[in-house]
Amino acid sequence: MYTYFNFKFPFQKYKFLFRVSIVFLFLYLPCFQVMIFGKDSPIKAVEKNNQPVNKKISLEEALKIAIEKNPQLQSTRDQIDAAIGSLRQSKLYPNPVLGLLAEEIPSNELGLNQSQNLVGITQPIITGGKRGLGIKVSEKSKEKDEFERDAVLLAVMADTKKAFYKVVADQEGYAIAKKVEEIAKGIYESEKVRFDAGEVAITNVLRAEVELSKARNLVSNAEGNLQNSIKELQTVMGIPEEIINGVMGKLLTKPEELSLHELELNMKSNQPVLKASRKNIEIAETQLTLGKRQAIPDINVSAGYKRLTLENLDTVQMGIEIPAPFFNRNQGNIQKGKALSRKAKSENLSVYNDLLFQLKRNFNSYNVERKRVIEYGDKILPKAEESLKLITRGYREGEFDYIDLLDAQRTWAETRISYIESLKNLNLFIADIERLAVTKIREQ
């Protein structure tokens, strides 16, 4: 026996609720999937796959990523956090010592009813301003760590700029290699046509084919150099596993003329390595003062309550302990502190001399390379390009032969490559000078 139920859903009546439910489902389904599957839900995976894998980045983007991702820089931030913890600890006062002493406990009755009981508290008192000096050492150590972080930040930024400039230069080198290949291919095809027409010998075709092979090898080498430069940039930025497909930017071609005196003043005033070195002197001198104060003994003050059970008396006890500095007046640590203070001053002078040497060396190299770049940009490069255009036109019209065209092509390629190499070196010197003098060098 079968029983049938005839039920008709009132669709028209609940049509509005049905539409709202559908919209709600589409809007919040991704959230439910994240709650169930986690961040690697199927929808998120599709979104990740739809994103372009290869991308080009600007110098500003590269610097931003390096500041956020570089592990060496993150390590300095962690060191500052540790210094903050040390500073906080140095401000804490020593804990009091609570004590319970039971004397003359009867052997036939365990307990405190028949014994002499003392409840006391002992508080160490730090004298001679040693606590304040300890806090001062921690504060200066924290400031030194902050300067060292700034120094690492400048180094990371300089390394990122240098790696970025290498990528820009290698991109230019790759473009030049492709242009040489294009020219060599055109010459080869032209020589083949002329050979088929009986105008030139087969040796011209063979030479052109050899030059085309060399041009293709040049492209392969340029591509390899570019990939290595990109990997170096990714490593400096702290994202070696990411994929980038080059950079967007250009090299400075006419940077401003610099003054060594102004650069030295900027370095002396703003270089965080020097500031950290000076802070080491302050730390050493403060520690020396603290070592001398350690000869002043600290005091232990105690107070307690004692119950004399047999006499049924309540008593109060107070005491004070002062170590007698007869033998140990911290002589060894004072001698050590004096030596460390002299050492910090010598290291500060050494750091300054080393930074000044680096600045002068880069400044001189910058001026030499700057003049070379200007010479290439204003004279050599335009003449090489004009020569290639004239000889190419004359070759097509029969005024020049294959050897003339080949020489013009080689001269143009070598000139362009030398110019890009000089530009790269100039920009690398700029990055180092900016790091040392804590300044910004701009285009004229």
C-alpha cells in the first residue's frame, strides 16, 4: 500500500526570501571555504594561479620589499627588542627575601608550638647610584643598537640599489645583443641574396653566417648575465624564491657634481656607524664609572617578628648588613673598564678613518667614471651610431663592402656595451657614496 502526499511549494509567496538566500550564498561561500579548508581553499588557489607569475618592479618597490623582507635587517630589529627587554630589566629593583626561622624545636613534639619562631624580610639596598648607572648603560646600549640598525638599513638599501642597477645594465646589454643579432641576421640574409644573384663570393656568406652565430652566442651570454643579476637582486631583497621578470627604471646618466668637503661633513654628522661607535665610547665610560662605584658596598636591611613561646612574648627584630671592602674593591674590573674605554676610543678613530677612506676612494672613482660617461654620451656614442647609419646606407647602395659594414657594426656594439658598463659602474659608485655620506645624489 502506498501513500502519496501532494505538496505544492508556495514559490511566489517566498520568492523574495529565496533570492536573498541565493545572494547570501554567493557572497559568503568563500568565507565558509576559508573557515573549513583554511587559507589554501580551492578559490584562493585559483586566485593565486590567475595572478601573473612574472612581473617587473621599480626601484622604489625593490627598496620597499628589501626593507620588509631582508633577514639581516629583521635581525637588527630583533636585537633592538632584546635591548628594550634589557632596559626594562635594569629598571627593576631587587626582590626582597622572605624568611621563616624556627629554633629550639622539641624533639618529642614536631611543630612550631614550642619553638622560637622568627618571620622576617630582608631588602637589598643598592647604594652609590649603581642602579641609575646600570639603567644608563642599558639606555645607551639600546641607542647603539638603533644606530646599528640604521647602518644595516643603509647597507641593505645600497646593496639593493646596486643589484637593481646591475639588472638595468644587463637588460640594456641584452637589448644591445638582440640588436647586434638583428643586424647580423640582416647582413647574412642580404649576402645570401647577393650571392644568389652572383654579386658576391661565397666567402661573404660564410663570414656573415659566422658573425650571426657570434651574435646569437652574445645574446645567450647576455641573457645568462641578466638572469644572474635578477637572482642577486632577489637575494638582496630577501625573496629568493619569488619570480620577477626584470625591473623598470634607468641608470643616472648625468648625476650632479659633488663636493668632497660637504660629503665628509654629512658623513661625520649623519653616518650611523660613526654614531654607534661614539655610543660605544659612552657605554665604556659609563661602565667604568659603574665599576668604580661597585667598590661602595650595598646594604641589606632586615626586619622581623619573633615569638618567644616559653616567655609568651612577642618581639621585633631589625638588622643591617654592610660588607667591609677590605680586600675586594673591584680593582680588576676598574682596570678592565679603563682599558675598554681606551679601546672604544681607538676603534672610533679607526672606524672614522676607514669610512673616510672609502668615501674618498668612491668619490675619486665617481668623478673619473662621470667624465667617462659624459664623454661617451656626448661624443663617442653619437659618432658610432651615425657611422653605422652612414655605412649601412652606403652598403645598401654599393658604396661600402661587407668588411666596412662589419667593422661599423662591431664598433657600434662595443661602444654601446662600454657605455652601459661605464654607466653601471657610475651608478654603483653613487649607491656607495649615498650610503657613506647619508645623502641623495640626483640627476642634473
